[in-house]
Amino acid sequence: MKSFLFSLSLAVILTALPATAADLRPDAILTVLPKDAIPAILKPTFGDSKSAPWLSGRDLVVGFELGGDSRAYPVATLSRHEIVNDTVGGQPIAVTW
């Protein structure tokens, strides 16, 4: 019974909140960077950990594997470029952040 009352209370609260998260007004969007201002990585290169001294073992990466071919894309790099076009396992892929 307590679980039902909690769920009912939560539903009432959520329906009473204004829909600000979904309130998208194109006239209120501020564009800071021009189109294509953040360059994609079009031909990424890879190496072992010794060839990337700026990357530590604790840094986050986005990993991808296809057909036994694997890649690790550092989050720090993805945060600056947002997209990497690559070929993994013979297939073209786009890694987005």
C-alpha cells in the first residue's frame, strides 16, 4: 500500500510540474559557434599506450569492437571533436559524443 501511495504521489507531483524541459523555443536558442566550427576527426590514428603519454590508465574511453577489430576513443579527445569517422572491422562507423 505504501508503494502505491508513493507512486501516486510521485505521479501527481510530476504532472503538476511545468513542461520546461520540453519547452523548446527556437528564438531562445543562442548559437555560440558557427556551423562546422568543431572539426571532426576524419582519419584517426592509433597506437599503444606508450605513444600517447597524455593518456593515463584511469582516463575514460569509448570502446568499440567489430569483427575482432577494436578501438578505444579517449573521452578527452571526443569532448573536443565530438565526432570521429573511422573504419572498424572493414565497416565505416561514426563515433559521436
